[in-house]
Amino acid sequence: MFNYYEDAFPIKSEMNYYNHHNDNEFKINSLRISLTGECNEDCFYCHNEGISKSSKYKLEIEHIISTIYSLKEFGLKKVKLTGGEPFLYKKIKQLIHAIKQIGDIDIFITTNGTLISKRIDEINPSLIKKISISLDTLNKEKYKLITGKNFHKEILEGLNILFEKNFNIEIDSILLKSINTNKKDLLQIIDFCVSKSFNLQFIELSNAGNLNFYKKYYADPLAVLKKVGFDFNIDKYNDRKIIKYKGINITLCRSVKDTCFSSNGRCTGLRMLPNGQLKDFNY
């Protein structure tokens, strides 16, 4: 059993202390919870939060709720449920309702979207601030290449259901050189999001995994998005910028090494892994 305070707030260095220290108080604004390491897809770029996909760890609701209560006094306002694939977590409905009972906590979900149609009755737009759907391409063959699975139909069905039920939706699309960075693919996913009023986030590929893989698939996001007329002009102290386009927000999310000085303090957050371990985003 881990100690919530010792594991949540280690002062490993002066920089770590700076991350969470403001006016003599620790601030933990957000908690990203990996409910399970299991996933029904096998995306070739996924590092799975550092947890093996064969791991059988699953968080218990009481541990999650205890952690949230512990962090409330440090300013916790936002909880993001993710995985693996969070909709493989059987008790997600009970967990959502338990979190809302705490009060003054916004719930976000990040999912691959393939199980939405099966579990839509367990979530409610009045309880979920936003659902982020990982979708790198609308091309069926490329989707299978990236995910290793043929769930293209399922994810589109899920998105239509969420749209009909008025959920707040954002599409997360990782830019992969020679796969989804040509003008045709970019315009296809942009036009799709505009048609559904979904916000869209283009994400720079992380170098957290294999270096050879990173070199093969990395694409400069600024150069890629100039192909469709978007010039973000991001400086080194800002990892994202939003452009308004035909009624939706299009965001470029970059990997910034020095996250402590970017993003208006978004690094004042923690990750909770399926084994119960709490980690700073900078470690």
C-alpha cells in the first residue's frame, strides 16, 4: 500500500518543489487516472503510461476516491480518466458518480472511442466535462495500420452517438510522418470535425519511446499544418496554441521540454497509474 502524501508530493529537487509551490502552498490542479493498463487496440506509438499492456493492475474505486479527497485540499479541480482504455474498466459508471459526489471536480475522459456504443448508457453529458477521442486518421486502412485493429466502423458509430447526445467532444490526432500528414488527410479530418462541431487537437509525436521509431515517424507540426494554411508561430515557452476555424477550435499541442514555464502552470498535476502509484508529469 502506498502512502498518499509521501508518494504524491516527493520533493526530489528544487525544480520539483517549484513545480507545485506557489505562495508557500502546494497546488495540485489536476489528476490523470489510468484506470487500467489494458487496451483493446495496439497503437504502434503507444507507451501506455509506462505500464505493460499485459499488466493486470486495475484501480479500485475506494483508492481513487481516497486520493481525490486527499488532493482536494491542494486545489484539485480536474480529474481525467484514461487507460489503457478506460471503458474496459467495468465500474466506470460507479466511479463517475462517486467522483461527482465529492463536488467541485470536473471529469474528463480520454478514450479510443471503440466501446462507446456498448457503454453509452453508463455516461451522461451532464456529468462529463469533455470526452477526448483518439483518432489519427479517417482512412480505414491507415487506421488499421496505426491501431493494429479494424475498429474504424465502431469509432465512427461511437462518435455519432456522442454527437446525438450532445457530449462535448474533442478529437486528438497524433501527427505521423508519411501516414497522416499529407494535405488530403489533414483536410479530411478537419472537415469532419467542422461538420460535427468537434474541437480538434493535433499532437506532436513524443520521443518517450523507441528513438528509431521516433526518427521514422516524427513530423514537424508547424511545417505540417502550414500545408492547410495554419501558422501557429509557437514559441519555446508555450506548448499549445488555439486557432478558431469555421466554428471549432483547432489546437496544436507540442512537446515542450521545459513544461514548468509553459502552459500557465498545467504541470501542477499528477498521474495515477493502474498500480496505484502517483507520479509527477515531469518524472
